[in-house]
Amino acid sequence: MPTASKRIPAVVRPLVSERAAKTLDLVEKFVNEECLPADPVYHAQLGEGPGRWDYPPIMDDLKAKARALGLWNMFLAKGHYKEGAGFTNLEYGLMCEQLGRSRVASEAMNNSAPDTGNMEVLAKYGSEALKKRWLEPLLNGEIRSCYVMTEPGVASSDATNVSLSIKRDGDSYVLNGQKWWISGAGDPRCKVYVIIGKTNPNHPDKYKQQSIIVVPTDTPGIEVKRMLSVYGYDDAPHGHAHIIFRDVRVPAENIVLGEGRGFEVMQGRMGPGRIHHAMRSIGAAEEALNWLLKRANDEKKKPFGKLLSQQGVILQWIAKSRIEVDAARLIVLNAAAAIDSGDAKTALMEIAQAKILVPTMALTVIDRAVQTYGAEGVCQDTPLAYMWAQVRTVRIADGPDEAHLEQLGRRENKRAKEASDLIQKQSEITDALMRKWGAKEVGPCPRL
């Protein structure tokens, strides 16, 4: 099969530098030869019981190899961050697809969520003191972090509902409230939280009530109440936590950008992050298709005396999967290019399209692969069941599909008058042409 750089869609190939193309091939090779074979080892090193939340030692070996190859921090976009490797969002998006094929690849190259988004926040908005204390060790892969937004008692799909209190008290802020689904909080290397809460719940502009603050995880008053599972998976050592904050006091200088600017920071964080999620999901779909092809052509397993690939329905699944993955990839790369040519705010529609389309597509492809394996597909003997559970959460993470559909529909509906006026103008021209040529409408007419 051609290398990844040779498979870049023709429409975006002119936007990919020679350096990025070479790096893409190196990422693909590293994922194929180092990360995918290491996935089962990583899982085995987690083991059982309390020790399951320890850090699997194979990760340090993978990180050392990745860093020696220069495969490190590729996500910080060119032209926006001086700390990154100098790739565009589109170029990194192509690499991110490869990362999504393996459980360990993103972390091995220090490109894993939620650290990527938090590093973007600190690099773009953080003070020099915050960068020194937290960004540098994150960039070096020495620590990990969490993004703390979702709450158990409110509809968190509308971020204006977050209710965790952040009150100014002298030269400090004091936090009180609860958060849950805090991904990465189970990792013993998680040393810092990036938290959104309300500093001014009475501000007349509901989008200026929130602020983002940086909180060390060892600050007194923080209680990890419990760890949550995803379709039965605990996702150790990463995990997803329910956390309680009781009179948690942090220095006032830990506020990011200033009071009331939480939404501004959050949107700057989530735009590129949604593209990363989408491209990783495409990588998962590609890997699932590989597994589907493997099972469909397994000479040892022939139901009713025929290979699965000789069954018409399976060939249709293979064909549909190829079309759907390739089409979704173009949607995401278009969104990445739109961010590169402006920023996340100017690419809201393109980002929403990618966020909505890709996870559903990936789930469909993964489910087809599961079905080809039968019972084996839903157990631990293939990566498909875990892959499905992970991608299913993407339909909820960074805003549920329905919220993005609502916003996208509203934006598109704004064209209603423009579309109606255009059709009316065309109809008037048609009437004039009818009169000029003395023509009369006959039979079914395509004109409305």
C-alpha cells in the first residue's frame, strides 16, 4: 500500500509541505511498527486491582523513541504558537488520523487530549508564570493535566449553565462545587486542572459570567469522589473522575486572561480540539476497516463454505466504508484548512460539520467490523469493542451532536431569504423568456 503521504487527498495536497509529508510517513511507520504492537502490552501492564492505575512502563520507552525521531508536540499550529513543531492544522490533522489508529500513539508522541487543548490554552492565553510552571513540563511530557468543565447537576451541553463558584477573596480565588467526566484525573501524573466556573453569576451577559482558572491537583479541598466507566471500561490509568471542590483556594494570578473571559478561552481551545477528535476518529474507522478486511478474507473461517468477502452484503459494507471514510476525511480537512486560513471563529460551520459527521460515520464502520467477527467482535480479543466505546463518547464530548446541529441549522437557515429571492428572480426571468419566445408551459414543469 502507498505510504500515507501518497494517500493525501489530491484537493489538499498543495497545502501540505514536503517536511509535513515526510513527517506524516514517519508517524505512520511509528504507529504501525511501534504503537499498534505495543497496544496489547500496554493493556497487559495495567493488570488488575489498585495497581491498574499505575503508569505502564512501556509508555516511557515509546516516548523516548518518538522524541528521538522528532515526533513530538506536532499539534501546536504554525502561525499561532511559537512552542509547536511548525505544522498547520491541516498537516497535523493528517498525522492525527494515524494517531487515532492506536491506543498509545497520541500519548507516545505527546499529542494526547486533554493535554493538547490545555497546552493550547496556556500557550495562547497564559501568563509567563503559568507557562513556566505548567506549560513547560506539559510540553516535555513530564506531567499530565485535565480540563474541568462538565457538571453533574446541570445541562452541561449549554456551558452557560456551569455553576462551580469561583469567588475572589483578597489575593486569591475560592472554588466550590462539583465536576464530573473529568478525563485524565485518574492518572497519577495529572498535576494540574484547567477549570471553568462562574466568577460573576449576575453579569447581564451570560457569556461573561464564566472564567477559567488553573488549579494544582494537590490544592487542599479537592476530593476525587469516584471514577466513572465508559460502557464498562474504566480507561485506566487515564480515567474519568467525579470531583468535589470545597473551599479550594488558589492565587488570583492563576485566572486565565481575566475574569469573565472563560467563553473566549474555551472557544479558542475547542475549535482545533474538535478537529483532532474527528481525525483520530477517522483513524479508528480506518483501523476498523483493516480488521474487517482481515476477517472477511480469513481462509480458516468460511461460513456456509464461502469467504465472507464472497458474500455480497460484506462487499457492500467494504465499499460503503471506503466511501464514507474518504468523504468524512475531506470534511475534516476542509475544516482544518478553514482554521488555517483564519481561526476557529471564522470556521465554526466547517468545524460543526466535521464534529457532527465523523463520529457517526466511524461508529457505523466499526460496527460493521464488529458484525463480521460476531461474538469475537464484542469481546477483548479484538480492539473493536473498546474502539466503539471510545468513539461513541465523541458524539457527546466537546458538545453533543444535537447542539452543533441546532447551531449549524440556524446559520444555514439565515440564507432562507437569499435563497428565496434568488429563486424568485430566476422565475421572473423565466416568465420574460416565455413571453419573448411565445412559449407555453406543457406537462410537469420543474419551475416552482
